[in-house]
Amino acid sequence: MAAEEISLRVDLGSSVLDDDALGECAAMLAEELADLDVNDVEAAAAGDAPPGTKGLELLAVSGLVVRFFRSRKLLDKLVDTLREWLDRNDADTVRLEIDGDVIEIKGASDDERKALIDNWVQRHTPPPPEPPPSPPAPAPTPAT
């Protein structure tokens, strides 16, 4: 069975950075995420362009869409990369979305953020495969 491609939307927020600085931060995060085994990382759409403009849609300043094949290992790598990035940067809000399931974390401690995101990740990964059944025990040999 082929793995299902899914999209992870990541939106960053900050109480100390302006839109330009936050956009630069998002671009740096996009580069880090693109180094993982993902299919694509692109700027997220923020909606349709205003009437009368030539653009097709507005791009979110600090939003990214990461496309990848559903895998617990890869989703864990994505989340670990995001956590490490958050620890090094001034974004204090992160919003993650897969298949309409959203988690938004603002002002949480590292431990709280880890617990919340781990719980959310668990909902989006397939359960581990069950081990194959044990082979039947050999039949006893008759005594001679």
C-alpha cells in the first residue's frame, strides 16, 4: 500500500518581531524543513488577492505548507526541527494543522509545548504494525 501524502501547515507568530522579520524567520525555517525528506515546502496562502489586483492569492507572511508522505518518523523529525528552531528564534506562537486538526501554542514552557505537540502528533500517525504471529510450536516427537 502506497503512503498517503499529507500537508502540514505551520504558522508562526511573535509579539516582538514585525512582519518583515517574521517573514525572514519563516524563510529560514522553510530551508531547514526542506533539508528533511519532504516532498515540498512552500509559502502558505492567506486568501484571495483583493479585487482589481493581478495576484491570484495572498501569501501568509509567516505561514508554510510542508507536503510529505505520512510517516511517524518523518513527522517526528519535522516537529523536532520546528522545536529546535523555536528555541533559537523569537517566534512565540506556533500553529500547526493537518487535515483540519489544529493546535495553536502560545506562551507555553518548553515542557508544556513538547507534551501538547507530542499528543497532537500521535493523532496523525498510523499505529505501529503489529508483530507477525509466532510460528506454531513443533509437534512433540513420540518417545521410542
